[in-house]
Amino acid sequence: MTRLLRPFAGLVVPLGAVIAALAVGAILLGIFGANPLTGYRALFTGAFGGPDELAATAIKSVPLMLVGVGICIAFRAGVINIGGEGQIIAGAILGTLVALAVPDAPRVVLVPLVLIAGGVGGGIWGAIPGALKAYSGVNEILSTIMMNIIAGYFMSFLLEDWLIEEGAIRIQQTERLSENSDLPLLPGGTRLHIGIVVALIVALFLGYLLLFRTSLGLRLRAVGHNPHASRSAGMRVEWSVTQALAFSGACAGIAGAVLVFGSESHRFIGEGGPLAFTQSAGFNGIVTALFGGLHPLYTIFSSYLFGGMLAGGISLQRAVQVPQALVIALNGVVVVFVVGSLGLRAWVQRWAEGDVQREGRA
């Protein structure tokens, strides 16, 4: 029986954490005089109630999925990437610059070009703290957080001066970018664009196949397991660390390009600050990856779950008339419970594996 349950052992704890978080959220809703059942029904309907709702959830899940896959790559290599926010912005900036530089390029050329530029921008922004850690011993948590701040201020500078729309009343936004750079919509009559396809491709190829089906991925995971043994085996540990954060940043950078070229305004908008643009995907993507067990394929499903919470949260707020801050708090409660359950999750997985080994010896 344990052998059959082993693949699901890692899912029991995070699902239990979500259920516990929703129970706490129900108490919070009750304190504000709202009916929890009505609120959660609205949340579910707003996230999964029909084609438009499913499309809205998928759109919300795209940046979470991309950042989450990047987090999986970094964590598997033994480094912690807290710089998703800055890497999203770097990707958005470089993608926007490319769209402004060659606005007349055909759509079949320009769309891949801006997405690649986004990956390059995020990759460069991730490689910098990677190199600092690998070759100078700089803590990557501190350096990636600092890079977030730098990217945020650089975005504000560009959108207040060099890239600001001419004639705009000091609104931090670019002009309407070339229509050839718009991400094509998928069939079905919804707002869903090919960004979801791009995210799935990245999760499959740059995430799963890179990590688990290539020699490069083997080296990255070996360095993450034991850098000293890897160095003794002749592996270039410093280069692997730099590569890991570069790949991780590239995934987040593609998310930045998707946020610009898949938006309804088709502009790079910085009004409201960095968090208004990134939608906190750089931080929420970390939780998405952790919920998915730091596995790129499982992160696909966890990102859709969290995307549903973001999309459905708007319907919840309207249905029970609670402040937006409470909806944000509900998401925060889920984050706290999921992250707080990691130790228990690891214990359950070890127990399942040890029980299976005992059954095999018997």
C-alpha cells in the first residue's frame, strides 16, 4: 500500500496546508461579517466557472509558471533566487527596446524576437548575482534582492525619461508598441494568448528536459547536491552556479516580456511602481515552485492553482464586499502555510521512501 501511495506522499502535505489556510481564511472572512461559503463559491466560480474565467486564470498563471520553473532550476543547483522581480523587469526592458528598435519587422519574426530578448535580459540579470556568488562568495539572497531594487529604479528612470510616451501627462508608460509584437490570441474568443503555450514549452524543455534529460542538468543537480564532490569530479562548480542563475533569470525575463506584449494595453507601464507591473510574480513564483516540489512539471499545476486564487480573488471581493487587503491577506495565509509545511512534507516523503525500502527487504 505504501508503495502505491509513495508518488502522492509529497502532495498530501501541501494540499493539507492549502485546506488549513482556507480554514483560517474562512475565520478572517467571518470576522469581517462575510459568509465564507459565499466567498469561496465566488472565488471558485471566478477562477474556473467558464471559458473566460479559465482563460483569466491561465493568464494569471503564466508569469507564476515561468518564474517557478526558473526557481526550480536555481534550487536544484543549490542556489536561492529571490531576484525574480528584477529579472522580470530586465526582460521587459530589453524586450521593449527590441520592439521599439525594429517595429516594422514581420510578426512572425518580431514576436519570437521580443520573447528571446526578454529571456536574454532576465538571464543577464540573473547571471550577475550568480557570478558574484560563484567567484566572490557574495550571498545570492542579498545580491538578488539588491538587483530587484536596482531594476525597479532603472525601470522608473527609463519610463520617466527615455522611454516615456511623447505627449503623455507624465505617465510612466511607453507608446503603444508595434502591433507586430502583440502576442497572438488563441482560438476560443477569450483573452488567452500564446503566452501560456510559451510557458508550457519553457517548463517542458528549459525546465524538465534540461534538468533531468541532459548532461548539463546532471551537472547542475550534482553541484546542488554536493559542490565539493562535484569539484573533485572535475566539474566547474562556479560556472554551473552562474549558469543556474542565468537560466533561472531567463525564465523570469520571458515572463516580463509576456507581461508587456500580452497585456491589453500593449505598452510597458511602470505607473504604480515595480510591484504593479510584476504583480508580485517574482515572489509568488517561489511559492508556486515550492508547492510543486521544485519540479518543473508539477509547477505547471501549482501555478494554475495559484493563478486561480489571484483571478478568483476579484470575484470573492465583489461577492462578499470585503476590502482588497483581505483578499491579499488570504493569499498570504496560503503562502505562509505552504512554506511552513515544507519540513513536514520532507519528513512524509522520507517516511514513505523508508517504508518502501523496508517492504522491499521483507
